[in-house]
Amino acid sequence: MPTDFWPDRVKVLTKRLGIDCPIIQAPMAGGPSTPELVAAVSNSGALGSLGVGYLPPEQIESEIHKVKELTNKPFSINLFVPDRDVASQPSDKVLNRLREFSEELGIDAPRIPGPSKYNFEDQLAVILENNVPIFSFTFGIPDKVLIKDLFERGVLVIGTATCVEEGVLLEQAGCSAIIAQGSEAGGHRGTFGSTEGTPMIGGLALVPQLADKVKIPVIASGGIMDGRGIAASIALGASAVQMGTAFLSCEEAGVPRPWLDRLLSSKDVSTVLTKAFSGKYARGIKNRFIDGMLSFEEGVASYPIQNSLTRLIRNTAKEKENSDFMSLWAGQGSAMSRKYKARELINLLVSETYDVLKSMTSNL
């Protein structure tokens, strides 16, 4: 199989990122993107990404060191941009339902969290101090001064958009590339713009529209599970793809057994959007917690308060291997999940993409 079959715009981005193939493993904060997974992906010629949005600065530094011990290839670190709006509090009905779930799990009732001991700037400082080559973010846009500082240090900056308006704002802020997150994507929606509601534009519509509006590279994300999805994304105008759910079932991923079992047995209709776990809309496999909170979603607190309120429930469920109360994040392509080592999966994805592109051009 030829190794140099990618279109020119793909080659431009992969060269800038220092990778061989246009595949980015999504950050997946909260456990799935382990240092072992990130390093294995980067060592295989793709771009590994470590999601550290939930971690304090000292733990971020420790995770970065672990990755560097396992690879000398480029990798990315991802953070959540804080929402500057006043946080909303949970309704009494939401608190009562969370108390019922907590009682069932044998844990203390949730309490409204106090202020965090660290902030976004503290987290970002660790990334700057440790010479991370690529920085990605979601939920907003960092201050332009911070982006300028990153560029001056030679860091490539990648933002997340769920609609064209957000993508244009990211380009204006000085980003190097934009992740176009389709509504099929697993995990949290990266929405931050002034668009009313939460944009739910599918990747098939979002990628070409965004590629037409911006001059910087667009990275397709959402529902991409194999070479067909990669080839389709490139045809739509993307210069690379970001894949999360496809890597959840990799040997190196930090996915608990109950989550993996639900993932591998999922169907095309298994995932739903919910903000019951964190206060932000996210796509995951439907379970009892989501069902039990469905009628109370309008009363959940905003992020990060809701996320803190449900943390002990989620962590206890993980310890007890109870998938009913875990956040089983996954995209709409979850039923296409395959169990491989990261290197095997990347090699397979590249081979599949080549076969698709070859079959398309040979029939012309």
C-alpha cells in the first residue's frame, strides 16, 4: 500500500502537527485517554491527545511526564475553557433525585461544591512550562493574550466548534486549526457561541460549511469509526479527523469493564444527549441515571456545579462496576466499536481509508 496517498491539504496539516497520518485521538477527559493510549497513538504516527480538564495543575504535570516517558513524538493536551457567566444552582427536585440515587449506592448526599482551588490559567501554565507541542481546547475561547503567548512559544492551538459561527470566532482568535464537532460525537458538546440553544448540526453538513468559511484547516469529528468515515470527511473538506469512541475499546484506554461491555453491545440507537451528569449536553449510552433524571433536566445546575454534584455517584458506580449510574460517553457510531491495540487500529484505519479512496478513483 502506498504511504503518500493523502491530498495536499491533508499533508500540509500533518506536516505542521508532525504526524504521518491525519488521525487525532480525541482527548476524552476523565480516564479514557491514559498516558499509555496517548503515547501508543503518537508512536503509531497519529496524534495522541490527553484530556486534563478535570485535573489540578500538579496532576496535569505528572500526566505529561508519563506521556513523555513513553514517546518522543508530538502529542496534544486538552483543557476546558471556563464559562464566565454566573453559574446556576440545582432545583430542589434535582437535589432530591440525586439524594435518592446516593442513598441507593450507600453514599452521602451530594453537597453544593465550594470554589475551586485552581483555575484555567493555572492549568495552562503547566502546559506552557512543560513544552507541550500542541494545545486543544473546548467550551469556549481562551483570552487572545493567552493564545498569543502559546504561539510565541511555538505551540499549535486547536479549538472546537459545533457550528460555523463558532468556527469563524476561533479563526479570528488566532487558532491554527478547528475541530468541527458534529452532533454524532460522543462526550460533551463544545458549544460556546451566541447561537440560541445547543447547535446539533451533523458532521455531514457542518464540515463542508465550515471549510467554506475559514482559511485554516478543519478537523472532522463525530461518528467516524473506520476508513469510510475518514475518506468521507476528507471528501467533505476536512484536513484530518478526530476520533474518540473508536479508541474507547483499545487495549490501552482507561475504560472500566462495565462501560466497555455496554459499548461493545450498543446499537445505533443506544446513545442520547443529556446534561444530567455535568450540566452541559453530552452524548452517552442511555442508562438508568439518564432515564431517572430526564424529567428534571431543566433544573440541573450549570457546569461545573452539576458535575461536582454527581461526581461521587459516578465514582462509586465505577468502583461497584454498576453501569446504571456511570457516564458512559460514546458517539452514534458506538455499535461499530472494535477491540484492538492502538497501533493495530491506526494501521487498520489507514489501510481502510486507502482502500476506499482507491476504489472511488478506480471507478471513474
